[in-house]
Amino acid sequence: MQELKVEMFIPGELKEEPIIYDIIKNYNIRMKIIEASFSTESGWAYLVLKGEKAEIDRVFDYLGSKGINVEIRER
């Protein structure tokens, strides 16, 4: 089991998409939202992801395919 603290940067054109819902629904991980902020131009979220490494890698692949930048802050 792996636990990562990550910061996710969401472009404004994706503000109407349910990104966090999709992650929770479609991937076998636990997510805790530490802090988040969204505006009409962009958004960011500071999250804790917990799960198997392969499943977290799948989440990163999904976010990358959407053009969402994710930075690991703490392992």
C-alpha cells in the first residue's frame, strides 16, 4: 500500500468535468482532500492518495491524459 501527498493543477477548460468524482468512482484508491481552490481560470487540489502503486499509477495516467499536472509533495 502506498500513500502520496500530491498537488493537482486543473486547467480552466476542465472546470465543468467531475475529475475528483471520476477518480473516486473508477479507481481503487482512497482519497482525502486536504485543500482545494477553483475559479473560472483554473483550479488546484492538495490531496492524499492511498492505494496500490499500480492503481495510483493508473490515476496519474488518467490525469495526464486530461492535461492535468500532478506533483508529488510527499511520499
